[in-house]
Amino acid sequence: MTAVPPKIVCVDLGGVVVRICRSWTEGCAAANVPSRGFVDGSEDSTRAQRHAAVDRYQRGLTVYPDFLDEISAIFGGIYTPQEIGRIHEGWILGDYPGVAELLAGIQRGGIRVACLSNTNDAHWKQMQETSAAFGVIETRHASHLLGLNKPDPAIYAAFENSTGCAQSEIFFADDLIENIRAAQARGWDTLHIDHEGDPARQIADALAKRGVIAAALAFKAHTSEAIPSPLMTRTICRAEQPGGVIKVRSADFLVDELPLYEPSGEGEHLYLGIQKENMPHDEMLRIVADHFKVDPDSIGTAGRKDRHAVTRQAISVNIPGKEPPTELTHDRLLVLWTLRHGNKLRTGHLAGNRFAIRVREVDPLQIPVVYRRLQILTKSGVPNGFGEQRFGQRLDNHLLGRMVLQENWNGIIEHLTGTSHPLFPEHQRAARMACDAGEWSASVPLWGAGDHAERRMALAKSRGWTASRSVKSLGGAMLRFWVNALQSAIFNRVVDDRIAANQIDQIRDGDIAYRHEGGACFVVDASETLDSLNARALRFEISPTGPMFGEKMLAAGESVAQAEANAARAFGITSELFSGSSHPPSGERRPLRIAIENAALDSGIDEFGGYIRIAFDLPPGAFATTVLKELFGPIRTNFDVHE
């Protein structure tokens, strides 16, 4: 029988997502509070009273200060309320390894991720601020919000009603057997977690048996690389709801490039206004190159546009002194206009991008919530991090970029065509196994229609080319893009760190600041006080920057430079590699935040259901998905990452 994947994966928090203290003695040790009295042993006379107090607290019947007083009183005053508070704060010990990446992999595979936890408001807020895995969870249910505790059957019924999922569609993981049995009694599919083991691996293995291969592969990809995810994990708004889905239809995601200048009408470069739908950037370049019979590297673009969308942009083709023999036609690509110009269109030669996006599977009446967050972003700015598109469908472009800088050509071939990095579509398995066996010629026809880079690599190897020549046959643009993905991953980590410190909109000693008018950067030094600089930052005149490492990047002051170097080391490299390799990027400073402009918001219902529509302009290089996550919380895309 074919395994049927669940529609929603629901996890407990403590003992599954985050490690927690399992005894009072352990809690005292974590908080550096001396353990007093008879606790956790047979002579503990306070256990029943403490459990009753915790039950009321977790159901939201007791507020935090009263809870601390109550526990202190139960202990007869041998612990002060302040000490109880320290123990309470130290109870959560951090995320289990791999859980954040696993949950993100499940979500990218189109399956909802939820939690159902016995917890409290203080720990809830603590996880919001400190847990990357908690930040991935899009649908959140907890005892203090529902007024119910597991294993009460009513809390499971409340979850079913809230999510709209049938009992058989829910996969539930918990570390307490009584909670598992209560879920099983309602017909849920369950997994009893061993909290002393590896919860991420246990969940990944269980879901793989249920047909959720994406989750298992995402976990394996994480554990095979001792480096963090390239994606940002933190947001300014810390939004939990309303969630939603984007790209249900390509027409739901519209992108218009805003030109930096208009073509002059003369010159050797033919500019074309291109509209494409559901087409990746590289496929567009191949179609244009084949039509004009030019090298793809001779085609200029100001930037890459989303694949699963309707996008409009300008491109340039170097065809001096001749006109195209026929009109370019394609079922997913349309030429809107043509005009000549004197120079090639270069990356960054745009004023920005205009987005109009419909978010679906969301209550249109939630628009006031989104509006309030939009007001926050208008004031504070949007984190200028890089979205998933920069890192590819396998979220591995940064790994390839690292190998380019290291000139690890064999590693790139193995990673791109083999099974060593296991996050790949199932249709590629036969081709990859053939490549692993060195059967390059046999693998060529086995690759899918969209596997262009993989097929080209296998073809190069079948001709007996060296590893270096084979990789470089992919073209300089591809290699530069991989290196840029590595730069982007490091930048995302710097942004995360500044959000965690509440300093993404503040200037500090050692920063390189960015002037939003004109785009120039300057070193923060004693010539202007921090108070004066932060007043300018508040007016959105300037912003702190992060590194896009390279030869020409302006180095930050000592303390900031050290933090940036640590971000690079987290990805297994030193910042010096960006200037010491044979393929060094030029490098630049990138503002940590950007302004959102010309924003508009509306909601409604059409023939495809309810939606909230958001339109806005962003400067070059900014990602609309970052804005959406701030406004809507965890948000899903309507396609599998492995498609």
C-alpha cells in the first residue's frame, strides 16, 4: 500500500522542539540557584501542589507574578519568587539540533507545520525570541491560549476544529506517552519521541515511512553539513498569524522591474521588454540565446526574477548591426517591446521592483492585523535578507559557492550530479546513481527536462574533460551566482544577529553606515556622535550595513568586523577566502534594512477563494518574501521544492 502523507505535522514543544529541564534539581542547576529541601525524591511533599499550580498556570488561569508567588509559598519560602523566576527562565535549554531545518523542509514540501503544547505565556514569548525552530511553525496552539491541557480530549478536538483537518490527516509527535495515547484515541497518527535521543531524526524517519521524503531529505541535508541554514530565521514583527499561501496561481504573484534609465534608441545592444510566466531565469536566457544565436553570457539583465510568477523586465542582447531574423515567440515568454542602446544591461541597473501579490488560504478579515504590521515596517524598515530563491530549490547554492572559492571542482561535480547531498527530486535518482558509478554517458538521457546544469556536467565528463573544465563549462554567470549565494547566506546570519540584538535600525561603534539617498557608505567614527547618527537612522536617512565579502568591500570596525568574521566561520570558511581565491567577488556593503514604498493593501474573494493583496515597491536586490513573512508570519508556497 502506498504511504499517504499527512496534511499537517503537529509537534509538542518541550522534549520535541526544544530541550527542557526534566526535574527541579536540573532546573536549579540551569539557573545557578542552589537546590534546597527535599525535591524530586520520595520525601517531596510539595509535588502534588506544584503540579496543580503548574496546571492552572499552563491553562492561563494564573498570571506570571502570581505563579511565582504561589510556587514560592508552596516551598514554604525557601525559594524566593525571584529565584523561582530565574529557574523558570532557565527551564528551556535551546533547540534540538536539526529540528528547525526539518520543519522548514516539511513546510517547503507543502505540508503545514503546527504545534500543540502544554506551556505558558512567559515560555511562549521566550521561544519567540530564542528558538529558530519555533519561528518556522506556522500554526500554533498551546494550553495557555486554549485554556486546556493535554491529555484532555477537548484540546485535541479544539486543534481539529481550528485547523480544519480530519483526524486521519494529522501526524502528531510528543514525548509523553499519555499525550500520545489521547491523540491515538481520536484517530491521529502519532510518534512517541524519545527526548533523550534525536527528535529530528526520529520525526524525519517516521515521515519518510509515510511518504514525506522531503522532510527526511531536508534533515539529512542538514546533518551532512556542519553549517547552518542559509535562510534568515528571525523577523522584526515576530508574526505568528494569519499565515497563508502564495503562488497558488502565477497571476497571484506579479513583478514589474522599474528601469534605471530608458534605452537611447541607438547602439549595438538590442533591449527587449520581456514578460515571462512560470519560467526560471536560466531557461529565459537559453531561449533568448538560442533565438539570437548568441552566447548566454552576452545577454544582459538587471536581476533575476521569480520563477513561479508573472514577471516583466528588460534584457539586452549584443547583436551589433543586425536585426533578429524572426520574431521571438514562446508560450510562456512574450516580447513587449524592443529598442537599441549603447551598453549591455548590467546586474543592478534597475531602480527597483514593483510587486503585487495575492496571499490565499487566509481570512480576508485579517487585513487589520496585516495593516498594523505594515505600519511597523514603514517606520522601522524591512530586513534586507535574501530569500529562498537565492539558494535554489535544494537550498544548496551557498555550498556550491564555497566549493568554487576553494576550487573544489570534483566536489562540485559530486554534489551537483551524485547522491552525496541527498536533497534532490526523486526523478533524478537513476541519473545520479549512474553518475556515482562513473557511467556519465548513460546518465545523460536520464536527466529531466529542467536538469540543464546536471546534464551539461554529465555530458562534459562523458567527453573526458577535467573536473575544472567541466565545471567551468557551466559558464561564469553560474559560478558567480553560487559565490553570491554564499555571500548572501553569511549576510543573512548577520541580519539575524542584529535583529536578535534589536539593533537592525541602530548604528553602533564600528559600523559602516549606508546613506539611502545616493547609496554611499561611510565609516562610523568620532566625527559624529552615536546619538546624532541614530537620530538620522530614525529618520531613515542612514542604516547599518552588513558584509557581502569580497576584494573591494569596505571593512567594518573591530567589534563589528569580528561579528561578521564569526558569521563567515559558521559556514566553514574565513572571510579572507573571498579575496584570496582565483575567483574573488568584488564585494560590497549591503544595508541591513530597506524602505518599503508605495504600499497598498486590500482583501476580497474571487473565483479562487479569499485573499489579502499587498502591493509595494522595493529597491534592487530586496526580496518580497521577506516582507510577506513579516506581515503574515510563516507563509507557504504552492509548490514542492523538489518539483
